[in-house]
Amino acid sequence: MVLLALSTACGSRLPESDFEHRDRGGSPAPARDRTPIRVGVVTSATSPVGGNAFTGPRDGAKAYFDRLNARGGVDGRRVEVRECDDGGSGVGNNECVHRLIDEDEVVALVATTALDYAGASRVARARVPDIGGQPIGAAYDTYPHLYGIYGSLAPRDGTTGWDGRQYGGTEVYRYFKREHGARTAAVVSYNQPASAAYARLVERGLKAEGYKVVTEQVDFALPNFRAVAADLKEQGADLVFDAMDTHGNAQLCEAMDAVGAEVTAKVTNVQNWTSTVADDYKDAPHCRNALWASGSSRNHEDTEQDAVREFRDATKGLKTHSQWQLEGWAAAMWFTDAAKSCAEQGVTRACVDDFMNRGQGYTADGLLLPVRFERLAEPPKSRRTCLSVARWEDGRGWVSQGDMNTTCFDVPQLSYRP
């Protein structure tokens, strides 16, 4: 101790490899942790639906982490991404969950996009936070520790929603009624359970808003879109909603152009809100320019916004851009903010989970409408809901229609079984 005191008094320093600084009492403090922070990304990259159907969130999240690491990571620690393709099957999903949680020991899952999230209960039992996943199924309204990109009000105690029922609002239908005077709407779906169930929810919401509703269903294997398009023309539909993939949408649009069926809006979902519209709908110019999309995140082409501009700059190397990429980017930002809040005490699963349960609305620097997780004992009967709306225009791409933070409605919440 005498030697240490003498050497310190003479101005010599402790080796930086041993200690980074001293605390106020003169005791040496441990060196800062420089080990990578490991996260997992599960994607149905090779699912039966198609090779690129679910990769957007993964690509957006990876782009965010690449930029983060280039800027020094989280308190000097790199974020190491471990990917797993579950092949779109429940078996594959369980294998991915096991590998990432038990073998790779990831701190969290980020931007999960699984066609069959069979491993969700295992994630919940392991108390691994799953941040910003796409709610393709009911998992994010069923299990604790799972935090979908759009939030949840459900108890999430192992039972879906409230006694097996989930709830959705009618804000999209209210928007087109108020802004465009639409009165007749068609809903087109496949004769496939998930597609048909979603179509029933859309139909119910439209009827609650006073629309005359025309329902159309096509065979998934041998769809006759021309017959559907002819009926849409005869019924005089103002709007067309769908519960189909991009390929089905494009075929329907081609058939609508072929028979001369013109509508105020062909409304699609956030998964089809992509930069590939010009190619996907190349044979349907009239229908293509009637495409609208709505969601809960800021238009990925709205580069007047600083946060969107940063996303686009970081992803300029990608061949295409999409809303799901932007939402994957936002999911990675969400995890990063959680990790930064834990930097002093250590980035652990429990600390990240605590950040997710703060009860505050998260916006990812304005990219998302405020996302909340509450555990309401009873489902809300009505709710004030805002939405992001964009329209495709040749030569301009997706054009935002108003601001998502002010396009808001007080609408009823309707129940459905997933």
C-alpha cells in the first residue's frame, strides 16, 4: 500500500487495461463492458407465401444496427445480430426460438416476422423480450414479454385477447367515408381460413360505419379474378378492400382494368406498402393509381421528416423499400433505447423488459404513432385512434395524405376471433 501511495503521488498512472477510472473514494472501478450485445431476428424468409414476403422488418432492423455499430454501438458495445429463418413452419419456428434463446443466449428478439409463431409461449416462459414484431397471428395479444410493433391493451396472460376475442377499430372506414364520401365497399378474400377471417372483420367494420358491403371470395388455387372484377363494376363499389397477398392484389387490379371497373380507392394493407408497385401492377395502370394504404407508421417515402430521411439514407443500398422495413428499423431503435437505459446496471433481459413496460407511448423518433402496452381487465368499447394514410401516384410514389398525428377518430372497437 505504501508503494502504491508513493507511485500515485509521483504522478504515475494505473494501467488502463486494468481499470478505466477510480470512484470518488479512490478505489479502482471495473473496466467498462465491451462484449457484444446479442439479439435474435426470426424471419419466415423461405415461407410458402414467397421468398420476400416477410424479410422487410429483418432488413430494416439490420440496417439500423449496422448504423448504430458504425457510431459506436450502445455505450461502446456492438449489437451482434443472430438471424434464423424458420421456413414459415411451426416446427422451424420452435427450432429458431430454441437456438436463439438457449444456445445463442440473446438478450432479446427484435422485429420478429413469423408466419407461424409456434415458439411464442417458449419465448414468454423464458422471459425474453420480443420487441417490435409483426402481429401476423395472435401471439402478441396472448403472451407476456411479447411487444408487437402496434402495441396491445390485452391482459396477455396466456389467453388471446379477452376470453379468446380480439378487438379492432373502424378508423380506416371512417376516414374514407369522411374524406371521400364513400358509401359502397367490396371485400375480396381467398377461400382460406386466415384470409376469410380477416375479411369478415373488415366486413363487420364497414357495416358498423354504414357502408353497403359487397363480399367476394376467390379460390386460392384457381382464382377467377375477372368474374370478381365484373361484379365489382356492376355493384358500383366505391372502395375495394382485400385480404390477399401482393400477387393476388395485382391479379385483381389487372382484371379490374380489363373490365373497366373504376373505384375511388383500392385499399391495401401495410405489407403491400412497398416501392415495387410500378412493377407489381405494371399491367394495371388505372387500378395502380387508385391504390391506397393505411397503417400506424409514417410513410417510408416521407423524406421531409428527419427520421424517415435517416432510415432511407441507411437503406439506400437495398433494391426496394417498404413500410415493413421502416417498422423493422423502428423495432431496432426501440431495443436500442431500452439497452441504453440499462447501460449502467447491465443490459439484461429483465432490464430491457422493464423498459418495455414503462407504460409510456413510444414513437421511435416520430416514426410510429404512440405505441402502448396496457393490461386492461375489460376491452374498450371505443377508442380514439389515429392512422397514417398514403396514396400511390405514378411519378411520385407513395404520397402521404395529411399527418398521421392529426388524422384521428373516435371509433367503436369490434370483437373478432382470430
